[in-house]
Amino acid sequence: MSKLILVRHGQSLWNLENRFTGWVDVPLTEQGKQEAVQAGEAIREIPVHVAYTSALSRAQDTLRIMLETLNLDIPVIRDQALNERMYGDLQGMNKDDMRKEFGEEQVKIWRRSYDVPPPNGESLKDTAARSVPFFKRCILGDIRQGKNVLVAAHGNSNRSIVMALENLSPQEVLALELGTGVPLVYDLRDDGTVVSKQILG
């Protein structure tokens, strides 16, 4: 049995400013860096053999800080399949301003529906279409070899992986919230079946 650790990156500057971030490369705040240290401390007792992250610096920096905290030098795979959901025309926009312009209900649909994308962006279903096959092909490949795997990625790429692991319906996944810098630790069988889940935060 192997462990899979999923971590959403620490707080970014645009999380703090309440802006849609998506694929824009935005740095961590000081709080976000501290969250990454705490995430590393939270998993200190778990041996980690390989790590995955996205093509975006906020996830890469979260992973780097976690590995530095643990004094670990392990293989790191970066892939844009693990990138945050692409928010299209909403990227960089303040969420409250968008609610005033388009209405609370429309913004909620763009943010929280499973298969309705924002203008020129991705839905959660679109995000899952790239992140879940990558997860099954590469990350579960390491799990099958008995490795413990750390994934530092994003709210929506991690939500899509959780959806696949826990067999959540499109309705159930809408209620799933992942806090910044909070590790989810799964015990998995070789075939990816979940044995247990812990939230360390």
C-alpha cells in the first residue's frame, strides 16, 4: 500500500486580492510560504519518494518549500496537466467586481458548476479531462510501484483528482473545498482504490 499526498499551493497574491487566477503565474504571499512550511511539517513522518507539480510557480514554490522543510531531494515532475483551471476572460478580475457586473448567480455558475466554463476558459470537467488521465497514467504508475507520492498543485486540478479517487458525482464535487496548504493523505492500493483518507490541517 502506498500514500498519495495532495496539497493545494499556499495562498497566492491573487487569492489574497480575491481575483480569478487560472493560468496566470502569480507568486505566493508570505502567508502562502508559511502555509507551505506548515504543510511540510504536517507530513514529516511520511517517507516521500517522488513529487509532482504543475507548470505554475505558485505550486512549484509550494513544493520547493515543502521539500526544503523536509530536507528531501527527490525526483520532481512538472506538467501543465496539473495546472489550475483556466479561467479565460475572468483571469485577473476581482470576484466581487464580476458579481456586480454579471450577477451573483452567473459568477457562481462559472465558479462552481461542473461543466459550464467561463468565457474562453475551462470548466471543472475540462480540467479533469487533462488532469485525471495524467494522474492515472503517471502518478498511479508510481503508486503501483509502491512509492509514496506528493502532488503540489491547485484547487481545481486537485479537486478533479479527488473526484476520481472518491468516485464523487458532478453534484458532490461542487461542495468540495480544498484549503491552501492543507495536505490530504490517502492510503491507496496498487489499483488506486482508496483505503483511508486523512486531512492534515
